[in-house]
Amino acid sequence: MKVVEKLIEIAEHEGLLLYPASAGDGVQGDAFLIAPPYTITYAEMHVLLAKLQSSFTRLEEELKEV
């Protein structure tokens, strides 16, 4: 399972858009980017982080099933 691809899919269902990236040598190591607008408010940051946390929780549950 490609973990970052699955996380991005889950985050989309939460209404959060993440961008795939690579880390290290570009082959080993998954990464993702969060690119909120420069005008993001504190309230919007809290919503973003809540959706990200929910996405990680769902990902963890799915990984346990594998």
C-alpha cells in the first residue's frame, strides 16, 4: 500500500487537499505538502488541523486492517 496516496485519498473525503511529494532520494520516503492560502485565519487553521488529524486516524485504522 502506498501510504501517502491512501492518506491523500482519505483527506479528500474529509474535504482537505494535500499534494504528493517525495523525500530523500525521491524513491524511498513518502511525503505530502499542505499549502493553505496566505490569508488563512486561526479558525481555518484549526479546521485544517482537525481534518488532518481525522485523516491520520482513519489511515491508522485502515493500516491496522492490512
